Amino acid sequence: MNKTSKICNILIYCYHEDMIKIFLVSDREDVIKRYEGLCYKNSFTFGASSDISIIEEILNGEKFDLILLDNEIKTLNPKNLLKNIKSASENRVIILLTESAEIDKELLKSISAIITKDFDDNLILSTLTINLRMQKSLHKLANTNKDLADSLYRLNTLYNTSSQFAGTLDKEKLIEYMIEGLDKSLSFSLTCTLSFCMGETPVLILNSLYEISDELLDAIKLRTVLNYKSLFKNAEKTPYEVDENNLKVIKYVKYPANKFNFTLFQFDNMFAPIALGENFYGCIEIFKENHFTSEDAKCFQTIAQQVSLPLKSATLYQEIIETNKKLEKLEKLKSEFISIVSHELRTPLTSIKNSIDILLSGRCGEKTASAEKFLTMAKQNVTRLSGIINDLLDISKIEAGKMDFHFKPVEIHTVIDYVKSALSELAKEKSLTIVTDEKTDLPEISADSQRLEQVLTNLLSNAIKFTPEGKKITIRSDLKNSEELKYHPCFADDMKRLKGDYIVVSVEDEGIGIDENELLHVFDKFAQIENSLSRKVGGSGLGLPIAKQLLDAHKGAIWCESELNKGSKFYFALPVENSAVKERELV
């Protein structure tokens, strides 16, 4: 131990780095000697002085654990000394040495303990030890509280960052939120984020505290590419081709007035891939002038991992959007193709039909029985083909929003009577009976009568097609409230929007029926229920989808119920409420 000893205005100082450090402010020689000896015996570092300049220098420079203040000092004012000591450090233990029974109240507020002149060495040592232990506990508690506050702040940052991740499917925003979260939780000097989420070109995003020179930028680009390739050193090839010479750089600088140099590479750093399973989105390296702690490393890895899942979701979402755009384009092209082809077919088909009619009329001379048979067959198929073309044109118009509607008051009985009469001959050819069961005094509805006739014609012609010879088809009409309607669960989405009173028309047959699993697809375009009879009768597969679209335009609905080999029953509902009519007119 080094030891120097002078009295009063000169420092008495015994120093060892790891010892407990005690400083005495006193100008009494006997007091200084007593405490010097006590500290020496117990291996404490000891210092003493009554010179204010030396005291201030010691207080501001040396980290003393405990201050002893002599209340009987003559050369200095104890209260002023206490203020100086407190201003130098709020956390130091201060013990007052006194020989007086009465102590100034201002002194009592700021000291930790009192030692009187009648204290023996053991009691003094015990007082010093207890207060030093208490100081150590308080210091430990303060550090624990600081660590806890830091952890809470970091957890809060992680939570907020996670919330931001969950709130967007924009990949550029996700990378931005990741870097913001790292900045708040780690206070980095520089982040180098290699991203494959911002278009087809890899992008290096630099978020820097200070400006980066061109030379340093070239070195960072090379380092980033090497780090990226090191992740796949055992793989046959990397997920993306990256070259430091054509790497796109986006740079954000917080304080451009200052500039980093190559000493940046001496900073502490961490590196992590941004990936989820086999999905690779980039990598990130972070630099900090101070050392990263183990908690820093956990936080860094957590944020880098957290951003990977929303990046995957964002990528899938983008793929869905792009796929939908392609499908929309294909759908548009298909509709245009159907429209063009239908129009092109219609003209020659009309000429063929007229020619067959002329031949059948006998105006071109006599015809044999065989000729008439084949001409009649040709006419039937031309009529069938004409119907298919009309269906194609109708569905094309509906999807393009070009279908014209002319709403006016309509009696549903008139529509049913017209369609029944129009298809009665077709039914007779198969020995089918069409009967009606209509409720009288049904209210008028606002509708396009031609489109309603088209809907009912589609339903009745289907019933005729799929009903064996000699059976019966029944057309019914009724007035019902939407809450009375019964339907299969697969039609629930369409039916739940119905509110109020509706005229309900049904077409019931005794035909082949529909399997329950097929009900959901009955109104899909080009759908054909798979059985031998459906393949035999054929058709465009557009009749029911057209009917559904036409009823949607009337703010109505269509649905069905069926059992295989026991027949089918198709319903459609039309609103009679004025509010529904007004809503349609507004649309």
C-alpha cells in the first residue's frame, strides 16, 4: 500500500483500486489520524483534506464510496460543504462526525448516519460497513431498475413493431418498420439491408447515422454481397444473383454533416438472414460503435425473424393480386372472343336457317320424304345452335354490363301463361304434361317482362329436357315473406340478403334430379350435371347462370332443391316492396 500523510490542508491518501474508498473532510489532526489508522487496519482506501479546491477535485475525479464530514471543522462551513458534495454526486453515502448534541436540521436531511465522539472503533467500523452495504444494495437496485426499464422499453418496442408488421401487406413498409424497430431498440450506427422484396432488382438499403463516402460505399456493397453468398456456400446456387457492381442502393442519412470512414468496420456488428423456411427475402447487418449485449442480440434476431412471416404473407398477397389481374384479363379476352365468334356465327346461321325454310316450303321444287326428314333435322339443330349463340351473347352482355333492362309493372301470371304456351308443343313431343298452380290476386311487380320470360323459359325448357316421357311438370306462383323461404344451406349467402315480401315462382319436374353435392355448382357457367341423360340432351350450360344474373338485376334470387332420380324444383323470387324497386332504380 502506498501511503502519504500530511495534516489539514494537504491530502492524506492511501489508494488501492479494488478497496473501499473513504474520504474525510476535516481540519482536525486527531480525527484525521484516527480514521486514517482505522482505514489502514481494515484495508480501506483513505483520503482527507480541508482545502476546498482539493476537496472539489477529489469529489469530481475520484469515485469515493463514502464521505465523512466533520461537523466541527473550523475552516469551512459544513452546510456549504454538504451542498458541494451533493452536487458532485447524489448517490454517495455521507456520514456526519459530531461532538455536539444539537445538529442543524438542514444537515440531518442530507446525511445517511451520524458518528459521535463516544463511538469506539468497532462501532465506527460497523456504521461504515452497514452504510456501505446499504449503498451497494441501493446501487444494485438502481441498476436492476434500469435493466428492467430497458427491458420494458425493448419489449414495448418489439410489441409496437409486431403491431406494425400485422397492419400492412406492403413489403417496402415491412422493411421500413423492421429498421425503425431496430433503431429504437438498439440505436445503431449503420444498418445494411439487402432486400429481394422491392421488385425484380436486389436493393441495398443503408440507414446511416452519418454520411458514407463513395469508397466506403463500395466496400459495404462488396461486404454485403459476400455475406449473402456465405449463407449459401454449401448450396448449388443462391436464390438470387447479386453483383456489387449493379446492386441498386437506397441511402438514408440522419446527420449528413458528419462522415463515416473505414473505422466503421471496427465497430461491433451483427448479421442475420431474413427468411422463413425455404422462403428467402434478404439479409441485414447492423453496426454500432458500442458493444452489443446478449439482450441486443436477442432483440436483433427476434425482429429479423418477426418480419419474415408478414413478408411471406405480403408476397402471397401480391401473387394473388397478379394472378387475379391475369385471370381478369383472360376473362375479358374470353368474353370478347365469345362475343365476336357469336356475332360471326349468327350471320351465316341466319342464311342457313332461311335456306332450309325455303327448301321445306317446296318453293324450290318437290322433296322426297327422306329429304324432308333430313331438312327438318337440320332446322332443329340450327334452332338449337341459334339458342346456344344467343346464350353466349347474353352472358357476354351481362358480364360486360351492357344488358339493357326495361322495367315496368308486370303481372307474373302473364309471364307464366306466355312461356307455358310457347313451350307446350315441345312438351307434347315427349308426351309431357305442363300444369299450373297459381295464387290469385298476386300484386304487380316492377320488372322487365322479356327478361322474366327468358328466366322462366330456361327453367321450363330444362325441365322438359331432363324429364322422361309421360311425366308431369308443375309451375306454381305464390306470395311469401323472405323469412318463410326454405332453401339448402349452399344458397344461404344469396338468400340472406332478401328482405320483405316476394312473389315466388317454382318449376317442379319428375326428372333425373341432381345429386346434393352438385347443387352448389348448378348456377356455374358451362356446368353440366354428370349423367347419361344430361350428356344426351346437351346444351350450352349457360341457361341457369343467365337466369341468376337476370334475377340479380331484379334484386331477386334463384335456388333449387332436388333429389337424385326423384326430380328437381327450381324457384325464383321477385321483390314486391317499393323500397326494393327504388333501390334498383338508384343502382
